[in-house]
Amino acid sequence: MAVKLIRCPSCGEEIEITDLYEGVEIQCSLCNSIMVYQEGKLLLLDTNEEFDLDELESVEEEEEFEDYDEFE
């Protein structure tokens, strides 16, 4: 079970985070970027940029359906 589902800040690939603890390394399977979780943020090692998990969180778009009365 995934703890969080995020998008890679480098390529946008969806990454499933199963363990989230201080110092864990997360690697993107598409572009091989490595991120380290520290002090509540993800540090992208390629550029030393820091990202909040909320910024990278992958939100599945919910489809909206309208109710139609086909039969009256």
C-alpha cells in the first residue's frame, strides 16, 4: 500500500512512496532522479531544490457525471 503518490519534479512520472521517514531516498524509475526526504520536504539531488510533498502530490482527476433521466 502506498503512503503517498507523487509526481517526479524532473519528468512528471508518477512515483509511489511506500516508506516515508527521515533520510529515505526515492528514485524515479523513468528519469532516475533521486530525492531525499528530510525535514518534511523532498530534496532533489540533481538541482538541490526542495519541494513540499503537497506540491508534488498526484491527485487523480475525478470525472464528473451528470444524471440524465433517460426514461420518464
